[in-house]
Amino acid sequence: MKNRGSEEAEPCRSEFMSVRQVAHYLQLNEKKIYALAAKGAIPATKVTGKWIFPRRRVDQWLIESSHGGVLTDRLVVAGSDDPLLARVTLAIAEAIGGRALVSYTPTGTRLGLDLLAARRADACAIHWGPAEQAERRHPELIAGYPLHRQWVIVRMGRRQQGLMVAPELAGESLETLCNGARRWVFRQSGAGSQHFLDASLTRLGIDLQSLRRVVDARSEREAAAYISMGEAEIAPGARAAAVESGLGFVAIGWEAFDIVTSRAVYFRELFQRLLSELANPGSRALAARLSGYDLEQCGALVWSAG
């Protein structure tokens, strides 16, 4: 028969732990574990009313919580695709070299938030609807995540959003482009550009299903590439992405482009360097060449849980 000590030590090697097991693992009382789980302060999920703790994520949480986190030498940005953010991130990664990991993976808004919530990304770029609605919609968008009260929303800027089109279609109206004959690239579910298009067409009374959808793209740059290669003619996207690929652009409106991250990451040197680089004169000049940006609020903290 196993003694109590061996029985409690064994779950530390298991993939999932109960409240009692994680309390023993962290050398805390069970009441404290319940409180941390209820606040979303420790990685946990409820299964049939009971708290379950993934050991790997608890280990990662411990590392990141210790003295500011040994992962301060990492900044992984996920979420929405953007030419300016991509170039600035690459420039920082090149300047830092092997001293830190700085990367940008354009996954779309929703998947980026999922990765941030799972602590597989350190920040997430988002855009979700017209600029004038961002102060309400962006906090609503993140509110479904248990850890969202530990997050902040930082403004990168505003972007002009619309349709990237083959150059010969640049003068066409939105209504003409939606006549059903043109070949469209759609974005994946959860992409901010697709959400913007869906909402815009709904306001105009245009049925999305009437469009000739020929291919799906997982980023704005991939969507632009399909048009450049002649495989499609139209895709939702930002003006900057169209200009970068030498395409035409039909404007629909402006959106807020924000970055979501945790308070801990917000104060890290790498994240503050990203904000500084985005706001410097060189990046502003690049934004002007790409066009379709307004960086007046770049770096502003636009939402925090308090």
C-alpha cells in the first residue's frame, strides 16, 4: 500500500492535476488554489464542475511569474496581419540577433487571442470593425477569455480597410465589384478583415453568398498574392497590404488596429521596444509610403481592467 507522500508526489508527473495535487505541487493551501483559479490567475479549466490544472501550463506560469519571468527574452506576436508591424518586428529580431526570440505569426484575430490565452503567444494584434466602435468592440472581443482582466489593449494606430483588387479594377465601386462575376479571396473565420467585409456588405444589403468565392487565404499577404498571381481579383484587406503588393484598392472605411498583451509583458523591455520602434520617424515614414495608416495614437494604452 502506498504511503501518503508517494501518493501525493506521483501526480506531479501527470499531465493534469486536481486542486489537492496542484496545492501540494506548489506548496500552497487548497483555499488559495481555488481563489487563484476563480480569478483566472493560474492556468485551469473546469470539467464537470471540478477544477483541472494542466501541469505543463502550470510549469510555464511558474517560470513566467518568477522575478519577471525568464521568458523576458521572448516576444511572440500573433494575430492580425499587418505590413508595418511585420517589418518592424523583423527589424527588431535582426538587431537583437540570438540574444532573444522576436517573431510575428499572422494567424488572424481570433486564433491570435486563443494563442495569447494559452500563453503560446505574448501579444496579439487585433482589429474588429469600424474605428469608431473599437473602444467598445475590442474589450467585448477579449471579454470571453478567463485571463482578460490581466490584459491591456494598446493602440498601434488606425488603418484604412476595404478591398484589395487587381490593378485594372481600382476605379470600380463596391457595388460593381459585388456583381457576382468577379473572383474573390475570402479570409478564414475569425479574421478581422473578413469580419469588416461581412459587416459592410450586410449594411449595404449585399448577400455574401452571392460572391464568387474561389480560394481562402490565411493572411492578408497571402490574399494579396492570389490576386498578384492572377488566381483571384478581389480580397478584403488593408490599403497598406494592397500597396505593398502593387494592387489597386477600394476603400470602405477606417479601423483601429490594436495590440493585446498581459500587464506583465506590457512592461517588458522587448514590448516597450516594439512600441518605440513603431512610433519612431523611420516607421512613420514607412507607414506613409505604404499609406492607409494614422499613427497619431501609436503606443497609447486604450483599455485596462483597472
